[in-house]
Amino acid sequence: MMVESASETIRTTPSNQNGISSQSDGGGGREGGSNGDANGEISPVDLLHLQQQQALQAARQFLLQQASGLNSPGSNEVKQSPVQVPVSMAMMSPQMITPQQMQQILSPPQLQALLQQQQALMLQQVRCSHTHLHCQLGTKQLAFQQQLIQMQQLQQQHILNLQRQGLVPLQPTATMQSLQQAMCPSDLQQLWKEVSGVPSSEEALKQAEGLDLSTNSSNSTSAFPKAASVHIPVHSLANGQSHTPKRDRARLFEWISSFTKADSGDDHVPFYPKGSQPPSSHHEEHAGSHPLYGHGECKWPGCELRCICCRFKMKIIERLQAMMAHLHMRPSEPKPFNQPLNLASSGSLLKRDSEAYPEGLPHPPTSAATPITPLRQGPSVISSSSLHTHSHSHTHGVGPIRRRNSDKYCTPIASELAQNCEFYKNADVRPPFTYASLIRHAILESPDRQLTLNEIYNWFTRKFAYFRRNTATWKNAVRHNLSLHKCFVRVENVKGAVWTVDEVEYQKRRPPKMTGSPTLVKNMISGLGFGSLNASYQVRITLSTPFLTRTHKHRHLNMLHVGHDDVSSTVEQVNSNGSCSPTLSPQQYSHPVHVKEEPTEVEEDSRPVSLLAGVTHSLPLPSDDRDLEEDLPTEELE
DNA sequence: TTGCTGGTAAACAGGG
DNA sequence: GCCCTGTTTACCAGCA
């Protein structure tokens, strides 16, 4: 597997992450010199701005591409090769478009090819940057290189995981290697001139003396500096990028230029080695002022190598840092670096994943239509368990679902399904929700708030392509969950047995995690990017009281406790956006049902819900806080 | 390390 | 006997 082999090449020994300060203009530098603080770090808000600007830029390109692709004869480029994907799209963040759009635009093989290209590009990026650092900076900077590589590894792994999970988009990024394959020499030369500031590629090559100029014969005509010709196995390229249509190359060039121009004119670099001081205002910086790089030369004491591709590399790393920050993977966070398993296992996981799509079904697109979604996920999604296959998967091939993160991190199932319902219908991607959440959603989505087992089965298969196979496994799981969780109540009616949801019981299940985990709260709040607004929220939920342990089925505790994760608090908002979910109020969700067994307890259970619902609706929330509102426990409003 | 939670597998029983 | 439904138990893994 190409990804596996590529991953192995970038494995390094973890070292300390201290001393890496980041400061990125990356297009976001247009915001002014206030981005960096005294420590040279960029604030999350600035990074969000950066991401948004990049997203807008890529979205423009995407729209242009779609317009021309649909209206021009060139659109048959896609038709000619069903697995050919415009490189510009492959490098574009699917965050810019929804999975539905992606699926409408591209056929399943194209989607698959697109995702594979994204993976390949990311891996190339990591490797390329690694090698360039080696050839340019010298051995004295080894520690610094390792730090960068770790960041890249981490980012790469995270991206792959999230991409597999279908929840997080890739950021638009490019590598020199990918550029070589995606762009014609003239494009590369022009781009190089822009990025490096070197007037011509010939001069660039001259300045590249001392670098590794060993060339790949296939690239011998490329005017791109040969430092970019670090050997990457041919098999690491996905789906014939070598014959990318020129039109796409041109668009790719345009797209890349858009963000390289965004902060052109300065030689600001986003990172600084340990002990060096970042400039107080990077917009005041100019060529030659950087402690590591200036006038095309490495300024590390004793190095003095010509580093003409440093500028380019800086852009790459800059983007990586922005991506990492976007995904809440600050270099200062040590935890992920202590998990080499993620990287080591990525190959096998990817391999398994590829095997999971034998019929060319689209891989999990970076499906989150809203940029909020990946942020919500928090760092835990980096875990290999996020993938829908697992190392201890059993013979049935389904593999245990180890993605409780989605529930824990407050991903509203209604919102997710509303945004990506088409995707889940068509893509063989495991939904990132627990069986209980899905069952509940299915039941509550039904007109009568009740479903037979078979109807639940049908809902699963109808809504999720994933559940159209291995039926024995997940059906057993469904039955198991129905029986196990006391929130699911079996009701005998004229048609037979139907299952309903005891909302109170369901809401009792989870809250302790939410309120009892400061880390979780912190992740969620910071991920949402609502700083001040969530401060009060954090206080409130900390003051909440909740700890309930599971009791035997049908025994209820009349404690006000409302879950945080999915349907009940989200459906209304989602429906306002035109989702496929019904509009339900909390009261509707906990509508009384006639339970043949223990009817008295049902009556008791209805009381707190009514009270709760009344409280909930009595407090209007600003519409702008919709996403926040989705994830807020209702008790916060009390 | 422990407890909780979730996913999977399997056994079992009852009914059609 | 087979299948479906429902229950229960065991085991494992992730997480706090």
C-alpha cells in the first residue's frame, strides 16, 4: 500500500516540542501584525481567520472550476477517465463543499480518486518537507527538524484519520512534489518565481548549489528547483496525476498563487527555533530579517547553505501549522506525540480502509459541511479508533465501533445526519454515532415515535450504506442495545411490539461525562471558538449536578438531567436548515407512550421532562449561537 | 488501576 | 427445523 510505505519513511523519534513557536501570516497575515503575541504564537481566533480566508479562496476556485467544467467542452475531461480527479480539487479542502455537492459533482470512483490524491499529497508534503529540511538546514538543526516532522506527522495522521472518518476536511495545501506532477514546467517556473522571489528558474538553480540536485529523469525538464525532486516512489501517486489536464494545472497554479500571494512581499516565516525570537510584528519583517533565512541563504550559524526553497517550504509548514491549529493540534500538546501507534498503524488502517471499498465506493469524504464540525471533534479523533475498522476486528469484517468521541464531543446526530444524510446513504462509511443514538434517532424520527424492530432495521439500511452489509452483526447490536438500554421501551400494540424511546432515561445516560470532564469541556469550548460566550457556559455546567449510574431497566430517577450530544437539543435547529429530520420539541421527544409494562413508572418519568421542556423554551437564544445551542445541555439554561 | 460505557459475539428462549 | 425477536452474558477497548 502506497500510503503505508510513505508513512514509514517519515517515522522519526519523538523529541521535545518545546521551542517551536508559530507565527503565521499564511494569507491571514493580511489581518495585520497583531496576529502574533509576544511569544510568537498565533491565537486560535487568528487561525480561524486564516482558515476562513483559505476556505474562501479555495471555494472561489472551486466555483470557477465548476462553472467552467459544466459549461465548457473541457468538462469531458472527467468523463474520459472516471477515476481522474482534477488536482486542484484533490488539493482543495472538501470543507468548502458539502459531501452532497461532492457526490453530485463527482462519480464515486472520482470521489475515491480525489480522496486518494489528498492522502498522497499530504504524505508527499510530509516527506518532501522532511527531506528538504535535511538537505538545507544541516545537522545542527536536527532537533528542529524533528520537531517539524513530528508536527507534520501528527498533522498527517490526524488528517488521515479524520478523512477516513469523514468528518474533517483537508486544508488546501500543496507540496513541491505534487506541484511538479500537477503542473507543467512553465507553471512551476512562474510559481517558483513568485514564491521564492528568484527572477528565473535558472537563477534559482544556480542558487541551489550545494543542495541535492539529483534529479528524477522524468523531471529532467522541469524548471523547478531540483531540491524539489526528492525521490518519491511512483506508486505513491494516486490515479495518474501525471496526466492531469492542463486546465486543471492552470487552476491549481491559480489557486496556489492565491495563497502564496496573499502574504507575498515579506519573508515572514511562521516558526522559530528554540531560543530565537520571533519578530514582534511579522508584517514589518522583510527579507533577511528572519533568524533562519535571508537572501536565499540559511542563516543558521555555520550552515550558510543556499536555501532557495526555504521560502516555499516555509509556506508548506506554515500551512501545516495552520491546519494543525485548526484541528486543535498545537505543537505544545504533548499527548499525541506519545502515540506513535497512530502513525505506525496508519498504514494498516489505510490498507484496511481501502479494502473496505472494493467496489469503488467513495471513501469517507471530509464530510463536515460546516467548519465547526471538525473543531467539535476535539483531539480525540486522532485516535486510530476513529476509523471504522479496528485492529481487533473480528471475522465478520465490520469491526467494533470505537468512535465514542462523536457522542462525547457533542456531535449532534441530527445535525450530522441532516448535513450528510446523502453521504451516509451512499457511502460505505460507518456513522460516527452509537447504536443507541441511532436507534433513538430512528424512533424519534418516525411519525409515531415508535418503530418495530424491523422498521429500525430498515431505517438503518435506508439511511446508511454501511448497514447494508454484515447485517447479522449490526442487527444483533441493535437488538442488544434495545434490550440493554432502559431508555428503549418495548410497547405492545395492535401491530405487535414496537420500540419507543424513554427520553428521560436516555438523557440520564451521558451527562456525567460532559460535566465531569474539564478536558472535554475545554475541548468543546475552544473547538467551537466561542470564547467569552462559553465561559459562562463552562461555569454553568461545572455547577451542574450530575452523576447517575445505570440502574436496572425501567427504574427511573427523577433527576433533571439532559444529555448533550444529539437529537433532543438539535433537531429544531437542524430542521430550520432544511434537514431530513423531523421537527421535534423536547416534549415531543419524550411524548408519553403507553407502556404495557410498568405503566406507573412512565407516568412518573414524564414529569421532569415537561418541566425541563418548559424551561428550555422559555429562554430564547441568539440565532447566531445555534451551533453552541446545539451542544449545550439544557440544564445550562436553568 | 478502576469503573463506566460502548461494540461485538454468542448463547438461549419463545413464538410464528 | 428455521427464522425472527428479545434477553442476557462475556469479552474487549477507549476513556477519564
